[in-house]
Amino acid sequence: MPVPDIDDATRTELEAAAFRRLIQHLRERTDVQNIDLMNLAGFCRNCLSRWYREAAEARGLPLADPDAREIVYGMPYREWQAKYQKEATAEQKATFAAANPGH
């Protein structure tokens, strides 16, 4: 089935809806650690918040990293870390180091 012809405004609305659903999904899946996301997909919640901040700045809207992270995490980042972040295993760290040399 061919992709329907979608105008730019509708495309933007659909992309925004998909992004909001992704954010909601990640908020619900607190069991999924950022290192797991990085090791499997090459991005994490922090990447999403940085991309959000960069998009805001490109439009002339200053947005601090902590504020962008709160948008993505649904709470202050330090609170999320205290509630949900676990120490990465040696295997997770090794996988990350192999996939991201110098990071």
C-alpha cells in the first residue's frame, strides 16, 4: 500500500503524537534502563531530552537540560534516578563500551 499524500501540518501532528506516545511508553517502562536503550538502539531518554532541547533552541526557545529531561522523564531527573535507576552490570558496561568507544 502506498504512503498517503500527507500535508506538512498533518505530518507534524502525526510525528508529535508518535513522539508523545514514545515518551509515555518510556515513562511507563521504568524497568528499562537507559544503558539498555543505548546498547540496543543507540539512544536513550537523555538523548531524547537533548534532541528536544536542541529543537527548542533552533526555534529560539531557550531550554535548560534539566527542564528538557523533566519533559521526557515526567519528573526531575534526579528523582527518576533515585526511584528507578539501577547500577549497570559489568556486561552492560562492556557492551556499551564496545558499541560507543570514547563515549
